[in-house]
Amino acid sequence: MNPDTGQEAAPLSEVQRLTGVFHSPGAVFGDIVRSGKWWIPLLISTVLGVMMVSAVQSRVSVDQMLDRVVANNEQFQQMSADRKEAALSTQRKIIPIAMYGGAVVGSAVYLFVAAGVLLFVFNLLMDGKLKYKNTLNICSYAGLPPGIVMMAAMMLVLYLKPPEEFDIQNALAFNAGAFLTETAAAWQKALLGAIDLFTFWTMFLVAVGFSKAIPKMTAGRAFGAILVPWIPWVLIKTGFTAVFS
């Protein structure tokens, strides 16, 4: 709203939104909430994700990926030789497809679910009176800067490290789980892995978005509201890992 005229400010261009969310999110999120096109950041993230998967598969073989996964898996080590080979044969077929499928579908599913959950939380707890498109815009644009920086860092590590040393599940040491030993329990890795720089960066940008979407909402209060679904999700994921790993 323009205070001098009482009229809505002219919408920003898409370039201004996409660049502004990197260097001045507080200045652009008000426009993003109203006029953003959530599918554009999603498309950018999806294309970059497919490129990342292609780069990983061209440099690291599926067998090298499997070696790292099964090295400390007690259930796998207890299998007979025939069962081990059958399991590995199945995974060799599934992993390449699953990686591309995750890059194409995973980002969209995560966005739609996260936006729906946050819409419920903010409308219920904060009387946000938001629409689903508003939360889609916030979550989609908020995920772009951390996602691009993370993929750029992963590409750097991918080509600096020997292929056999690249761990796609923990390529970057930006979460607490990265400092555990390889023999640490899977549930510990899941729990501490959630304490992640890129995750909290995304959550901070989402909080800024909601602070611009809801009158008198501060980024601090918005961040607290985001923790309401995030903490149970981390605990559920950790419990699931503990039971089935």
C-alpha cells in the first residue's frame, strides 16, 4: 500500500522478486504474497535439481553410492550372499529412477504439503486469513535462495572430492549430523541432521514472508509458529528411522 496515495503499489517484475528474495527479502515478500507466481521458483528448483542429479550420476556410480549406504547397515551385513546380491540388483535399478523422480516430483510435493500445513497453522493459531496461494508463494520463493546455494555447494564438493568419497546423503557439513561418526545410529543422524543451516535459512525466509502477509505479525512470532509443525515432524521422522533402520 502506498501511504501517500492510499493505493496498492505497482507489482514488482518477476526478476525483481527472484533477485530481491536473495538480497532484500523484507522488501519483496509483501509483493510476493500478493502477486507472486509460485510455479516459477518451483520450476527453477526442479530444473536445477534434475541437473544436479544428472551431474551426480555422471560422476558417481550407483555401486559407489550403494557401498556407502550398506557399509554400516547391520541388517544388510547379516543377509546371505544371495540375498545381498538380490537386494543390490534391485537397488541398482531403483536408485537412478528414484533420484530423477525425487528431483521432478519431490520439490512439488514438499511445496504443496508444506504450504498446506502452514496455511492451517497460521490461519488457526495466528488468525492469518490467508489463502492457499499466499502460502504457496511464500514457501516457493523462500526455498529458492537456500536451494540454489546448497546445490552450488554440492556441485563444488562433487567435483573436488574423488567420486568414491562423495556421500550424496550427507554431501555438505552444514548440519549437526555431519559430525557424527559413520557408525553412529541412524536415528541420531536423522535427529541431528535436521539441525541444518539451509533448513533454518529457509524457515527464516518463510517467517519473513508470513510477517509481511499478516498485519502486526513479527518475523520472530512467525518463526515460532513454523516450529509448531516442524518439531513433531522431526521427532516422527527420527522415530520412524529408529524403528525401521
